[in-house]
Amino acid sequence: MENVNNSRKDIENILRIRNHQPAGPIYINLHKRHAAMCLKDNEELRAIYSLSESHAPTYRIKTEYRYNKILTSTENKPQLTMNKDLISFECPQSFDNEIESMLKKVADLPKGIIEKVTVKQKKVYSDNRNALNNRLKDVITQMEKNWLREWRCLLIGKFYDELTEQLIREKLNTILQNDKSDYNLTENVQYLLQRIVAASEYLTTNELLKAIYYCMPDHKELRTKIYKMILEASNDFQFKTMKRHPVILIIDEKLDCFPWEMIDVLADHPVSRIPSLHFAYALYKEHEHTIVDGHKQVSSTVGNYIINPGLDLKKMEMRLKHFFDFWIPQWKGMVGQTPTSEEFSELLTSSDIFVYNGHGSGTQFLAANKIQNMRVNSIVLLFGCSSVRMNSMGPFVEMYDVFHNYMIACSPCVVGMLWEVTDFDTDLLSTGILSQWIPSEANFHWKYIDTVKWAKGIIARVANHSLSKHNSKDVDHEPELLRSINISRKVPIQYITKCAIVARGLPIKIISQ
């Protein structure tokens, strides 16, 4: 035990030195080891702090560097990138001061595309794609049943209706107060029970019983009462159908490749990813003046797009041009043209919403290092292969992707793909998201489009479907981007495409026109 204590003190001393210029992987691993030691010592807050510090330190340094460089090297200063003071490394005298700083920040937050293939190639490709679909389903099942098990209940969002949360607390309190054994539960255990109740419809009977047993291993009678209450509450409230607040996931870079949004407790609810608590706080502070009820408010009036800038996806170009002309004709863009760096930059920065449909993330047209030197206020949707995938840069540096550059440039949210996707399936997904999210004056809703005719360049409603002119007040319009993504995951044909789409950044909501 003395050796463990000495090791912990050694790590804390190293971290105080490293805090001035932390080296990514070393800093990450030291904080993870420190967190594990703190948990063994039942120092939960210190463990949480160290885990928070282990996320994306290199990009915090990069943000600070870019801010200072722009500040000192430009006479006529443009809009600056993300404020370094919101994510900078502090050097206080003790971990207690660092934890206090972290808690203050938390309190301040609001509660390769394939187009031309032969028939034989299509058959082989289809078989391989089906096999990948099945393997991915197996991976998600493993994540639910073997990794997270009953504790996936901790990932579920809180109910929109605060009354439901209150009723759950009251039901639990009534059982605990009526218990004559004076069995004391800590505040943390009571919170665990609340989350177990809220996620009960997603858990098996065995998982429910295990979770309850963990909370009170020495009180069988009380466990029985709580289990019965959970069954009654699930029947009364129908938790699966209730609207929930968005969930922000902060995921270790080595686990970012997994489709967390598809596990059962998250699959029907809005989810976004952010690299670290520091970036969550910084994005919030940068856009605080336009955030209402936890959502960044944006207008859908000014939007720009780039379609097929590589000039080799002609069918995709035809389909998407018809979509934009039909659904949002007021938006501007480049179709079937290769943009210069200046043209790409102008379309990106002059809109509230920017859409890219082509290969990759578009950095072949606008370099990533240029993006991080800009101020990007637009919502960025990159519908290309692996457009927001974390890439390994070797064993001695953190993993990297272009969305980091957009985040440094203050883009409130970047949407993209975790891996390779096919063009038609991606077109179904991208048009599904945009038509669900962006209100339109079109004659009928895009979800009633005849996809067979659309694939041939014809805009037509499915046969025998009577529908009056669509208006933005219809249930067809979902103003929250994360919910629109969630709804539109049902549109693609391939399961692997449904899993590929993720959002990185703040929850976004369209302003009512």
C-alpha cells in the first residue's frame, strides 16, 4: 500500500511539472493511472478530474498556439479562433484547486464512394456488405451485453419532462422512508437507482436485478420492493416513448471508432460527441449568446453546399442537385466544379449551414491547417467517406481528424462519417437529415419521394399517395439536428451506413421562422 501511495505522489509531482507543456500520450496515460489510483482510494472527484484531463491535451495546446499566433501576427485582426483562456492548462498549487476549477466549468454549462461496378462486382460487393452489416450488429450486441452490461443505464439522457424525473425520485424516496431497517443509501447510490429506473425498459430482468443488488447487497427485502416499483413505473410511464434531453459523449480516442449511438439506450435519442470537457465548456462559452435551453440556435435561411467537387460522382451530383433545387432552392453552392481554396473558404464562412457532398472531408480542396486559422460559425455537414474518423498518427502523438480543426475554428457542430460509405445510401441519409431538419416550401415532403425515379434524375411523389402542400409546422419537421440525425438513421438501406453517421459538437436547433 505504501508503494501505491508513493507511486501516486510521484505521478502527481510529474503532472505538476508536465502541466506547463504536456506531451499528449504521456500526459494522457499519467492521468489515467492517477484516476485509477484515486478510485481505489475512494476519491471520486479527483478520479473524474484526471479522466477529464486525459482527453485531447494536444488539441488544447494547438488551440492556444493558434490563438496566440493570430493575435500577435495580424495587424488588422480577423475574428479569432477559439479563446485560449477557455481551454488552457492551469498551474494551481494543488489538485483541489484544479478540481474546483473543473466543477465551476461544469456548473456554468447549460442543464471512398463506389459508383461504377460490374454486375459480378456488385454481387461480391453486396455479399461482403451484408457480412459487414452482420458483424457490426454483433459488435454492438457485444458492447451492450458484455462491455457495458447493466451500467449502460448511465448513458441514457434525462427526460424532457422534469415532472417524470421528480416522480421517479419521489417513488424511490417513499420506499426508502417506509423501510424500517434504517438502511442508509448514499446520494450516489440513490442517483444510480434513479438511472436504473429511467432505463429499466432497456435492461433485461437479470441486468435489473444485478444493478439493484450492486446498490444494496445487504438488504434483500428492500431490493424486492424497488424491483416491483420499477416494473410498475415502467408499465405506467412507458419510458421508451418519452422524449429525452441530448447526451454528450466524451469518448477515449481508442474507443471513438465504435458506433456508440447505436446501442439500445441511445439508439432512439439525440447524441453528440465532444473530445473533452474542456472543449465542451469552450464551445459553450464561444456560442453562449445564441444558446437557448441547451441548444445553439441557427437560421436555415443562409446555407451553402458543394457537390461532387472531384468531378467523378456524376450520379450523386444529379441526385443531390435535384434535391437542393426542390427542397431548399434559396441555398447557394457549387455543383460539379472543383473549388479553389478561396471559393471553399467563402462558402464555408458565409453561411449558417454548410454541406459538403464528395470524397472524404474536403481537405483536398481546403487544407486543414487553413481551417484552424479561420473563424467558422457555420454548422458543418461532411457527407464523405471517413470524414470525421479519428486517424492514428503513430504511437507518440494523439489521434487526429479534421473535425479538431473545425472545433478550434469554433464551428459549433460537425457531422460526418466514421468510415467508408456508398454513394446512393449516403445520398438517402444526407437528404433524409436535411429534409427532416430544414423547413421547406416544397409541394410535398421529401420522405414521400419516389427513390427509383429520383435515382434516374426525376422528382416525383410515390404513386397513390395523397398529400397536401407541406408546411414547416408539420410533424415532418424536426428542428433539432441531433434528433433529425436519429430519425434519418432509419432511411439508408445498409446497416453499416446507419451506424457511420455521427455528430461532434453542441446540440443544434433551427430557429422558428
